[in-house]
Amino acid sequence: MNVELIKNGQVYTLRRTTPPQIEWVLDFTLPAYQQRLQQRGRKNDPLAKAVGLSKQKELRILDMTAGLGKDAYWLAHCGASVQMLERHPLLAECLEHAVQLLAQDSEGVDVAKRMQVQQADALDFLQAVAPGQFDVAYYDPMFPERKKSALVKKDMQIMQALHDEDILSENVIATVLKKIPKLVVKRPISADFLEGIAPQHQIKGDKIRYDVYIK
Ligand SMILES: C[S@@+](CC[C@H](N)C(=O)[O-])C[C@H]1O[C@@H](n2cnc3c(N)ncnc32)[C@H](O)[C@@H]1O
């Protein structure tokens, strides 16, 4: 793994150890996380639309692949309760810490109450999920393209350095829909369907799309 976690008081920084040095601070109160809140309301955001938050606020969402927590934070900000799962131990530790920091922020405390983190493989976690426990599952695995160009954003570069190889789970769609009635899968705009299975509908953005599977 080419990333180290540096803890400096309350500041947790993920730093790529190979040049060029890239750092990511996982703190939901920073501009990298706050920007999205200013850009769009939940009614116009493709992810909010795909999960159903544009119509209903209080959804219970299982974020199967929490990563740097950008999507989970946005979904919780929109009103959802979000159970975040992340199998990478460094990321899970940073996410847990970031939720604690948010809970100390007077403007973030209510959102933090709706965010929970667990280090787990999502498919293992699903075994113990009771039907009715979640309204929606959200799945954003690492994209297959690994462009090395300077255009790849800092967050993606950290993620690529953290994950030497992608371990893609199998049979995700059927496994999720046994327990949770709706699954939203994030895909690059022109990528094939996950597992070759066509979704019931799609919400398209500029570069990515959300494929929505309903039980
Ligand atoms: C593309 S990132 C997700 C980015 C995230 N949506 C965000 O907003 O920051 C994918 C993450 O999912 C994690 N992951 C992939 N498969 C997983 C699984 N089966 N269970 C738990 N975590 C998984 C990876 O470790 C990686 O950190």
C-alpha cells in the first residue's frame, strides 16, 4: 500500500508515499466536502434523485462502499440516515474520526447523528441485514479505468494509491436485492452494466450515471 495515515491532533491526513506527494484530509467540514452542498439542492442532484431523496427525505441508506465519504456525507446532509461500510481499515478509521469531528461542529452535529461507520465487507455485512432494515443500498466500487493523467482528481489519486488492486465483489445485485428493495450503482457514463444486468432505470450526469435496480 502506498498511503500512510498521519495523525496530528484532530487532523487525520492520508498521504501518498510515492511521488508526487498527495494528501487528503478526511474532514467533512472542509471545502472538499462542503462545496457540493452549495452547488446543488437535493431535488436537482443526480445521486439524490437516484436514491429517492428528491421526493422523500428520511431514507435509510446502506452505503456499501463509503471510500472517502463524499457521497455518504452528501446523502446524510440531504436528510438520509446512512450506514457506511468500508473494508479498507485506514479509510474506515478516517471515516469514523471524521464523523466524530462533525459531531463536535455545531452546524454538523445533526448530520453526524445520521452517519454510522463500520469496517466491513459489504457482502458479509448483508448476510446479517434484516429485510426492511434499509430502504436503499448504494454501491460505488472503484471504476475500472485507471487513468494516470493529471486530470485525475486528488481524491481519485489517493484512492488508487490505497487500492493496489481492485477486488470486485461478485453477484452484488442479487445479494443486495434479497435484503434491500432498491440498489443504486454508480458507473462511468459509458461503462457496461454491472454484472451485465440492465437496471430498471438510469439517472445520467455528465461523466457518470446511476443505474437503479428495483426488487
Ligand atoms: C470508489 S470508492 C467509493 C467512493 C465513495 N462513494 C465516496 O464518495 O468517497 C470505493 C470504495 O469501496 C470500498 N469497497 C469496495 N468493495 C467493497 C466491499 N465489498 N465492501 C466494503 N467496501 C468496499 C473500497 O475499499 C473503496 O474505498
